[in-house]
Amino acid sequence: MKIPRRQFVVFCLLGLTVIGAAHAASTESLAAQSGILKSEPIYTEAPFPQCHASTIVETKSGLVVAWFGGTKEGNPDVGIWISRLRDGKWTPVVEVANGAETESPRVNCLNPVLFQVPNGPLMLFYKTGKWWAYVKRSTDDGVTWSKPERLYNGLFGPVKNKPVLLSDGSILSPTSTEFPSPDGRMWRVQFERSADAGKSWQVIGPVNEGREIQAIQPSILFHPGKRLQALGRTAQGKIYEIWSEDEGRTWGTMRLTDLPNPNSGTDALTLRDGRHLLVYNHTTVRADGKNGPRSPLNVVVSRDGKQWQAALLLEDQPGEFSYPAVIQTADGLVHITYTWKRQTIRHAVVDPSRLILRDIVGGQWPN
């Protein structure tokens, strides 16, 4: 059935009104929670219908956010897009990488990760359809980018979450693999360490065997005495943790935490005051083993990385609110980006000093 042009325009305007109203309602509910300073969509118009898997970084000239967007995840037209925060406004979205640059026929791109090398370039890591890893570099805070460079020799780059800077100046990149090994193992975590500002990398791991716990997409937390903790997504309905006593050179035994996970991405960071902050969906996998709902989207805080307290409920309506990315900027504020119903990327600003923490009793999120 062909829809008359005037009617089609009306439908589009109504759709934009509904989306705008939903964003406004979300902002109102967030505003009632202590610590939330702002919640906004990165964009309301884009030349693609779907988006996912955002990443955020602070540069000397402001914030930069990237994600993948196209007709649908996995389609060849999906590329990497960015927006920069300048003078309080997000710049129009721009495609900065796609599969036509590296493969023919064109393939999809996915899972971008931004990392600012201290006194060096801004790095953009991403994958293409065959899980090949690429990196681009920018020397002007994301305005222009180099040609893609493929990572070889078992390197994958950060798979979803940001690398961290260690006390000796090395970069530790959290990564994982999702394809079967010769003995059938899948979903294993590894780390990649660079002592030369990202020019070369040493592979550490895999650090789990991939049978009892199928784990991917780690985030790294800092503890006293050069101890590191990694947290992330599993297929077992719980967030995993694994610890290192030597700044990531070796790792202990992976175990499941008490925090639920619906087989969806998480992100975490260690705040400057020493506390740890985690963003995740406080739901679990379904009884039949399939992925659970990606709503609500929650924020918890811990002093030791083991006992977590409820801090914020970013989203609690039906729909997908997922794949968070979180950083703390030089002014001490926390910035969180996440997928909003695959229609846009949302950006929330949090003052961690104003969070009101509540206990999670019996696994139930407090009212």
C-alpha cells in the first residue's frame, strides 16, 4: 500500500513527537534522583535508523562519543559514527569508519572503543564482520582520522570497554573472544598490554577456560597495592569478576558475583575518591537460558568491589537500554552513554558526591 506523501509526513512528525515525549519523561524521572545533573540524547536526527554500542572519551577540547549505526546490526551498511560536545552542544553525527575501507564487498562494523593516549593521539578501535580488529588515530580530537590499521598476531584491541592507564605508564586493554577454539571453548577473556603508547601489544591470557563461565567484555577497576579487578558480561545470568595482584600481568580464578546479568554489556570505573561505579542491567537470563530483558539500566557503587549498593535507576521502562560506557572527567563528574531503544545514544551526567546509596537486599532493587 502506498502512503500519500502528506500522510507519511504526519506519521513522521507523530513519531518524532512520541520519541521526544519519551525522552522528556525519562529526563523528569531521572531529575528526581540525587546526583543526576543532565540526561539528553546525543542526537535526534541521523541518516540511519538503528544504533548501538557507544563509547565515550574526554579530550583536551571536549567529549567525543562513538557508536555503530546503520539499518540493522550486522548489515553491511553499518559503520562507526561520532559526535563531539562543543560549547555545550553535540555536533552533527559523522561516519568515521566503515567496512568498505578494508574489505570488498563491504562488511559491517561494530563495537567501537575510544582511548586518549596521554600526550598522544586519540585512538578508535573497532571490529568488522569477521571480527577483524582495526585502529584509527586522530591528532585533532576526533575531527579527522588516519586510515585504518589492522591488528594482527592474535590482537583484538578493546572489545567494548575502555583501556586503562597503569602506574608505570603502560596501557592495559580489556578484551575477549566469542568464537570457538579448536577444543570447542568459547567466550573467553584476555588482556592486551602496551608499554609504548599503543604501538605494540603483549597478549595476556585467555584468563578463563570458557566452559563453566562464558565471559566477555571486561572492565577494569583499581584497588590498593597494584591489585586490579575485572568485571563483565556472562551467559550464566551473573556478572563475573577476576582479580590480578600484579597490575594485570597474571590473573586469578574467575567467579560469578551476586549481581545479575541478562547476557548484556556492562561498564565500570574506579572513581578518584577510591569508590567503584558499575553500570549494568539488573536483570538475569530467562529460565530457558535465552537473554533476559535489557531494562532496567542501573548504577551501583562499592568501596571494595564486592559489596555493591544501589545508586541510580537510569531507565526502567519497557525497551532496550543497554551497553553503557562510563568515564569520569577532569572536573570530577561522571558521564554515562548508552543505547536508547536502538534509536539514539543517550548521555547522562552524574555528580558522584551527591549519590544516595541504598542496600540491595535479596537481589531486589530497592524502591
